[in-house]
Amino acid sequence: MMKKTAIITGADGGMGYEITKAVATAGYHVIMICYTSFKGEENKSKIVLETGNDDIEVVQSDLSSMQSIVEATEDIKSRTESVELLMNNAGTMCTHYIKTHEGFEYTVAVNYLAPYLLTRKLIPLMHKGSRIVNMVSCTYAIGKIGPNFFAKGTEGSFWRIPIYSNTKLALWLFTRKLSELLKEKGITVNAADPGIVSTNIIRMEQWFDPITDLLFRPCIRTPRQGADTAIRLLLDERYDNTTGKMFASSKERKLKDKYINHIQCESLWNDTEKILTDFI
């Protein structure tokens, strides 16, 4: 029997490490998509020692680059014929405006366009029973998607937190739309909110960061705690037929109807398809 394959983005980070470790422990062939090959290989070595599963590979990709994602998916297709788990874990919160060479705001590219494109490229390798989990955030609730979303992340001047929130709303709408499209194929698509986790993403590059580290980090979740909901959605048999839902603290989040049937769900999908037409 061919071993099942799991793909995890941001596997060179804290939560990515924990998710990879859990999936490797479950016996999967794991492909770690990492921004930094060195850190990815370092994490891989630790996980092999801790789990005894040496069927782990590292694929380097810059998720802010759509072309890099296309190349990564071609690499993945050469390594496996089937994908059972896809964990879109990677995320960022850029502290200043950066425009990618393809014309997208950096946080939008990494947090929304990357999982959208990667998932769309890998769906042909999926089948009944495959699971897709997208890492969202409670900040989706303050997200707003305006005309300048793709190029600037927000309307008006740059501000990191609203842009981050906008990307997480967009990722949730992608989760909802994709879950409907894949339901008949038996492929599930869900979202996991990790809560506030002690990772590098919460650094603001401000003078108060050392104070924050001293006073705030001990009170928030560890990467393992933050990863727990996603791990359950990936591996727990209870979620075999669950799709189009958002979970937090390993429980389904009850959402208002405006987020379940969001007025921009269809238009955002169509706009994204047009913008990524050269890559899909």
C-alpha cells in the first residue's frame, strides 16, 4: 500500500514544526514547504529523531512569489501521485509596505494568494477523504476587502493589523467557497484559528518588543497549543465528513450568517481567479 502524503506550508516555523511532527508520528510521508531550506532541514532532522519517521522531504518556496509556488507544485508532483492532507499553515504580518515583483502586497501574497494558488494546483492530486486545513485568525471578524486589497491590502494608508485581518477574512471566504466546490468529491476544507501564539509573527519591530516578550509571551499559547486545533482537523476521524467549518480551541466556532454566506465570497473568488490566471 502506498503511504499517504501530507503537505505542510511554513514547516520551518513554530506551529509548522508541531504540525509536521504530529503528522509524521501518524505515519505520513511528509513534504515540508519551507521559506528557508536550512531551517527546514534542521526541523526535519529533529522530527525524524523524535518520531522515527524518516519519510520526510523539504521543498523550498518563497510563498510571496506565485511563480515560486508553481515551481514548488511541479516539484511536489514529481515526488508523489496523491495528496491526502494539505495544511496551509504559513503566514506573515509585514510591518511595512512591500510590493512583490508580481504586483501584490506582501502579506496578501503570503497569507491569501499563496494558499489559494497552492491548493488549486494540488487539487488534481486529491481524492475522496483528502483534507485541506487553512490557518485563519479571530481577526477575520474585523476584516474588510476593498478595491485595493490585492495591491495594497487595505484602503488608505498602510497599517499591518487591518491588512492581516483582511487576509484572514479572505482565506476564510476561500475556505467556504472551496468546501462547496469539493463537497461532491469527498474532499473536506476547514479552517483552524490557533489563537494568540508565541511565534515571531507577533513581533512589531518596535521599542517595546523586549517588554512584550517578558510580560506578554508567558501568558499566550505555545506553538504546540496553537497547532492543536489544526492537528485534530487533519488527523481525527471525527472530522471525516466535516467541511466548510471554522474551529478554535478544537471546537466548532459558531459564526454569524454574514460570515457563512458572505456577500463577497463569490466576487472574491472570481477576482482571484482573474488575477492568478497566468499561474493556475
